[in-house]
Amino acid sequence: MDGKGWRPEYGISAEGIEILGFVEALPPEVRRELADAIEATCKREGYLSLHDDLRRLFKPRPHGTGDKLAKVIPLFPRGV
């Protein structure tokens, strides 16, 4: 933890933490309006969020094509 309640491995930037501090100070209805506006802007501009289901972006591969899967660095260690 960084002393502000966030773990560095969550991938939230220093700017994101700063912004969240201001957003949390707003009344709930204003936070909802702001979240809706940010979501609409991001979707319009083609940005993905931490909440998007990325499976829709990948086509399923037919079985037996001989293709090997790429080796990737896991986002979270096993057991977390």
C-alpha cells in the first residue's frame, strides 16, 4: 500500500489517485454525472476502461489450426 489505500500493483497512476481524491469529495449525484460523461467520452474516442470485457475484441480460434498461444506475463500472480 502507498499510504493512501491503493496498492501499486493495481496499476492506478499518481494522477488517477489525485483525481479520485477530488471525485470522492463530490456529492453522489455529481459523481454519477461525471462518471457518465467520462464513460461517453472514452467510448466515443475508443479508449478502453478497467471495466471493459476484452473478450469481445478477440475472435475465437478454430481448434486444430496448429497455432500456438503467445506467452504472456500474467496480470496477477496465481492464487490472488
